[in-house]
Amino acid sequence: MSNPQQPSANISYDPLPLTTDADQYQNALYNAPGSPGPASPSFQNMRELGSTSSLPPGASAAQPRFMGTYDGHAGPRESYASSQYPSGGSDFNGSVVALNDTSMGGRTLTGSPYRDEPDSFNEQGHAMSPMGQSSSPRYLGEKQNLYAAPRAKSSRKVLILAVLASLILLILAVVIPVYFAVIKPRMRNSDNDSSNDSDSSNSDNNNSHSPQATGKPQVKIVTGRDGSEITTEDGSKFTYENKLGGYWYWDEDDVFNNGAKAQSWTPALNETFRYGIDKIRGVNLGGWLVTEPPYADTATPAVDEWTLTENLRRDNKMDVLENHYKTFITEKDFADIAGAGLNYLRVPIPFWAVETKPGEPFLQGTAWTYFLKAIQWARKYGLRINLDLHAVPGSQNGWNHSGRLGQTNFLNGPMGIANAERTLDVIRVMTQFISQPQYKDVVTMFGILNEPQGTQVGQEQLSRFYMEAYNVIREVTGVGEGKGPYISYHDGFFPRSTWPGVFGQADRIALDSHPYLCFGGQSDNPMSSYANVPCQQWGASMNSSLAQFGVTTAGEFSNAVTDCGLYLNGVNLGTRYEGNYPGAPNRVGSCTEWTDWTKYTPKMRADIKQFALASMDALQNYFFWTWKIGNSSVSGKVETPAWSYSLGLQEGWMPKNTREADGTCGNTDPFQPPLAAWQTGGAGAGNIPAATASGLSWPPPTISNAGAASLLPSYTRTGPIPTLHGPTFTGSSMTATPSVGNGWANPSDSAGYYTEVAGCSYLDPWVGPTAAPPSPLCPGAPAARRAAPTPAP
């Protein structure tokens, strides 16, 4: 149980390959017990900020993204402050979207759009075996003599004719199947809108297939490859660029067709993705549906989405938020992602996409509308989605990306159980939607909780929540291959080696870690010195987890090796590297050399690319953070280049084909597939031993900073369910309205939504972990009003 005065988690950093100058680093280096890494001196814990005067009102000892709350010791992603490292710490840290400068050069932002800153088996060729030992085998000579031409003829002409005939046959062999399989079934005549047509009834029934005035049919293009033209729903156009064998597919009369293919080596959406064989080569859409906030003024700057929406509502400018959703990520981004050799998207989404409670200022439901756009565009370009629940009620870590900067109220403090129950409901509602047949082949993975402060809430309590979430999801989907999404668990900042076996042979679960190098001790070593660090630090442990746990992903990683970047550590907090971050012991150097990408030398770009390739190869299944970072409103350019995949593509330090990374660490496929059958939904999937299930029953007997769970506020499952709505399709040639589903894949799952018990007392969900529980809590025995645990399927 955590000390009430130490509410933050203890998270260790991946160590950097720092220099050994004791005078320079004796007060700056961190000790990361249990973290693998290159030889380096022992790191000393760095004490951080001892004041919280810069915190927002009510955010006692708060921690923004990457940071822990101050307790006088070094700790995770130190921002306002940090906490002591645990023994046996993880070698992974958390996520980042750098926030942009919102000062607008000293002016207040008024209505401007958001600017957010912060495989398959390796194919092997096989030589053909020669049919004879000589270039002119005897049997061929005999055959040639037997069938000699009756009269002399130019051998050159014969050869040319033979080659031409072969080419014609080859072209026909390709074109004819494509025509009959793809183009002909989609041929449609243009609408005949002539009001003078005497047979108006026939015209109404068949206008989508009627001949034009010329009598020639019009072919409706529903698919295309590299160089084809895309027309978006707003009428704008762009050229599809995919030189990796991918093709898009979109038919307004078949909107749930899953025929698109991201690249030649990635299974199409209507084909099986073989986890453990086909590699996840993904990227995050960070800063889109969960903002990290781009709107502020000099009096009350936004430090999280809570204060962002408060400011927008105050200024009557909520349209600014929706404009961000519309413009920050567009359809073209999805096309470009496929064209870059990426096949998977991790899409962060907040709980307020489903519901909010009174007093929570978030814009409810709108993020869901744009997530539906993400599904549509991913389907069109053959991309799969990992739905990432990035922010949950009460905050799972107290960092700004969780919705509200401050304190952890998930499985921590007096509202810890109630907030976890709300989270289970959000997970259930989302699972019901994405498990419908219209969406299940696109949204194929569900990350149910991003970066919980595991060392704060406790691994046992977190495991019990994970087990209950598994039960909730598999009650909806059933067990076995093809039945609902993979369930992705973040490691909670515990070592990956502590997770195998915790859930028995649970059906299709995955482990998620977030490897970052940049938030610990800082080094001015050149980028070239990091060339093999990912291979050394991450490769072996990822192999072990793939073999022992099953599917293992790096849900977030970047190219950053320092904490340089505008608002990377939080709004106006500076950097450790330049020594102006609260509590930083000394200045290492100027961040300009790391952030001014316009002055990168060719060698610098090559060194960053080498690091990126090594990271991809070592991690094997990954999601880079993040696809896009907006330009600074002051400088007009990206100020955190190490975090932008798209900028790296543009400037040459990210590969134009992700498979270029294969073998960078010296082995083309470090993990030897396949995974165990039960790990992929095969034989034994869902076999959770009774000892495991009973040992992880829900709710946990106690939680951190609150004591017995039975004495804390909790909800009952009698409320109405906020079913999620499907997309709306509009098209000029649509002949019928598609069925988008009712949001509920399994109607037999009929329990109500968690809601307050009449007569019982509740605290604010964001009250903080040190508040006392209501007294009296409610009439009768507290445990009697809690619903029975959901049985394992």
C-alpha cells in the first residue's frame, strides 16, 4: 500500500549511454534498478522540485504527462516532481505528445485551429535447380533435331514473336481476372436525371444503371493502386502514393467491404492477420482525439483537456475543439500511413467519448464521431486499429493525457473502486460496438487502459481489474479466434517478466510496454552513439515476452534521446537538458542542436534513421508515437522533431518502407514463430485455471490510500446503457442506406450500467486519494449493494 504522502508511482527509466565524467553527472544521473542497458556508472537519484506553487488550483502535488508527484525522491517522468524508484523497476516509461506554444508570439489564441506539439515471414529467394549439367542438355538437342523447321526462317524474328506472344498472354492473365473480379461487378451507369423520360417509373428504379445520353456505360472506380486519384467526402482530391503493393477500396454501395490491402505483405482486412508471424508495424494518432492542450491564454493556460474545455466553454469557443478534430488528422493521413509501410494504427480515445458525469467539463461524444471516421478511413486503406482507452474516470495516472493533471483516482483513494467500475462500463460499451460484424475486422485490438500507475495502485489490484475487464469483454464476444478483439494490457510500468502466467491461458491477450530513453539522466553524446542501444536494451526482453506471454507490443516509442522539445515535459516547464526544468541539477547543453531539424546535417539524419531502424527491429511489433505534430504558432515549424513520423518521412530520417528495418539488429526475425495456439485463439484459449480466476476476483479486498474496498463508495448495475451510435454515410451514388448496427453486438449481455445507489453518499470522482470516505457511507451493509463478480466465460 502506498504512503498517502507519496501518491505517485515509482517508474524507472531506460538508461542512456551516458559519459562517465563524474564531475559532470554526479548529481544528474538516475539509478534505474532492474533496467538493462550498456555499461555505465551507477546512477544517483536526482531530487526534484520541492514546491508545487506552479500547479493548477486543487492539483496538490500534481504530475503532468510522464511525471510523478513529488515525494522528495527521483521518479517517473519528473515534471512538477517525482517519487522514489521501486526495486526491480521496469525498463519502460510512458508516452508523449508535446504541447505547442499557445502564446502566438505574445498574443492570445482566439479561435485558431489546434496545433499539437509535444509481417509476415521474411521472404527468402530460392535458386531454381538446373535441369541438366550442361547449358545444352542432350535431350533438348535431340528434340530440336527431330522438330527442325521445314524451311529456313530468321531465328531473331521467331524469338521476337515468341516474346511478344508471351507478353500478351501475361497481360491478359492479369487484366482479365481483375476486370471480372473487381471492375465489372462495380460498373455502373450514370444517373439519368432527364425529366422528359416517358418511362419515369423504370427510370426511377434503374437510374443508377441507366446509360448516359451517349449510350456508353460509366465505370465507377472503387479501388486503385499507386498513382490513382482519391476524392474525399468534402470534394478535395489527392494522389494515392503507395509503391509497396497496397491498394485502397471504397464503394459507396458496399461501405463495409474489407478488400483493401495496406501493402503486398500485409493481409487484407478480409484476410487473417497471423499474430506472431505478421508483424505489427504501427503508428499512434496521438494528440487527435485526446488533446494535450493547444489552447491557452496568459491568465489561465490550459494544462490538460479539463482546463482546455473549461477555457473554451468560458470563451464560447467549443467549435475550436471540433475544428481540431476535423483538421489535425484527415483521410490523406491514413493513405500516407499505408504508403509508408505501416499497417496498424493505435488510436487514443477518452472515456468522455462515451459518457460524462455532472461537473466534468469534457465535450461528450464528439470524439466518438471522429473515431468512426478513423474506422472508415482505416478500412479504405487496409489499416487495422488498436483502440486505446487513453483516459479513464478519475485519471489512471494523474498525467495530463489522462484528462486531468493532478492525482490518481483510479484504484486509488476513496473513489478508486467507483471509478474503476465506470471504466469497466466504458470498456463494455466500446467492446459491444467494435465486436459488431461491420467493425470487428478493422478494430482488431483493444488497449483497455493506457499507462496506469501500477506501482501506485499495486500489481495485484491492477491484475484483478485486468481479469475483470477480460471477463466483461469475453462475456460479450465469447472465446476463440475471430471472436472479438485482442485485449491489450499495459504493463503498468512493471517489468514484462512479471506478467507471464498471471492470467493463465486467457484468450488472445497482449502485453503493451512503452520504451523511452529520454526522460531520465541527460547526455550530450552524439546521436551516432545510440545506434545499437535499442538492440542491446530491448531485443532480448521482447523475444522472451513473445515466447512466454504471447503477443507483445511497444505501444509507444520515439526517436528522442533527450527531453528537448517545446512543452515536451509540460506547459512552460523547460527541459532537463538545458537545466531550466524544475529541479534539474545542471545544464547539459543547448536543445537547439536537437530540435532545429532544418539544420540537421546529412550525418545527423542518417544517425537518427539508424536509431529508428534499430528500434523497429528490436521491438518487432510496435506503434511509433506519433504520426503528426503540429507546427509551433511562434516559429511556424515542428519543435519536437524526434516525435513526428511524418516529418521524419519528409526529411529522410524515417524509412519509406518499414521492412528496411528488418535485420538491423543482426537477425532478420529474432522471435521464432508461431505463438502457442492458445495465444492466438486456438486450442486451450480461454482456459483460465480456477486458482487464477479465484485469486483475481473482483473487486480487490483493499486498494491504495483507502483501505477495505467494502467500505468505499461503489455503484450498482441498474442504470440505462449509453449505446454508441454508428457512422452516417452520404454519397451521390448510394442506392441504399447501409445497416450500421445498433451498437450492441451481444443482446444477451443485458445488465444495466453502473450507477449510484439511492441513499448512498459519493464523493467527487476527482477528489484525490487523501480524502476521507463518506460517513455514513449508505444504509445497510456496503457489500450488499455491489453487483456479483462477472463469471469467467
